[in-house]
Amino acid sequence: MNIILIGFRCAGKTTVGQRLARRLRADFVDCDEYIETKTHLTIREIFDLCGESYFRMLEGDAIKEVCKLDGRVIATGGGAALRYKNIHNLKSNGIVFFLDVGPDEAAKRIVQDPKSKSRRPALTSKDLRSEVQEQVGFRRKYYLNAADFTVRTDQRNAEEVVLEIVGRLKERGVSDPGDDRDASLT
């Protein structure tokens, strides 16, 4: 099975996903980067040139493709959980973790993230704080509905989040090859 990370922009999906994949000795797939590689365009360029509907179609196709693979850690785009077919594809071969970040922390991280401005589109015509507040509030119910587990990321570093995910996976019987202290899991 795959480990799927969903959540709002800058919730930590890519950073946590890369570290989790290393810990689990698994391959990591970032759906946004997968789309950018296939199209040779940034997400922002796709939005600007073709619109959000076209991007959502590409995103759905990418999710369908990567979910056919096994044993991956997959970070989705922030809007992936808004479409039922995406969630269906993600859950068909994966355990879904919602990385839950509050709007104030998300806005702070977006400002600090150099990729956000150059590669990510604005979602509304509002100022950043208002946009994030609105979008986190709107999307949260979709994330919660899709998730098998919810992990808060506010005021936590990536390693703390990885350890919580690994603990939840152990509860589900998934081994942790990164835990050399427990020979039964390697």
C-alpha cells in the first residue's frame, strides 16, 4: 500500500513525505512535481495558461497513475481532496494522512516558502491572509472526510510529524524499516 499525504498548501506534505519515504525506505512522489515534469510547466503556469479546470483534470490523471504503484509515499496537491474520484483513487491503494495546519501557520509558511509565490497560483483575488483563512476553512471538511488519520503540523517539526505517522502505521501493522532498534520490524 501507499502512504498518502493530503492537506493545505505548506502543511508539510513534501517535507514530511520525503523524510517519511527515507525512513520507510520507499520511493517518494510529489503529485504537483509529477504534473510539472510531465507538462514542463509550473502549476502556476498551468493555471494561468489553461485554467483551474484543466489543472484539476491533470491532477486527477496524475493521482490515478501514481496510485497504481505500490509502496510509495505520495504527497498530493492542496486541492486534490476536493474531488471524490481523487479520494477514491488514493484510498484504493493507500492509507491517507491529513496533515492539518491552521490558517495562521499556513499563511506564515507560505510567506516563508520561496516556491509558493513563483510556482503556486493565488486561489482567490483576496489578500493572502484572507484567502488562506477562507480556503483552509472550506477545504478542511474534505480533508477530514478523506483521511484515515489526522496529524497536526502546527508548531511541530517534520521529524515529530514523521514519528507520529510511523506510530499510526505501526498500529495498522505496517513495519518501520527505519527503526533499527526493533529487529522484528526490519
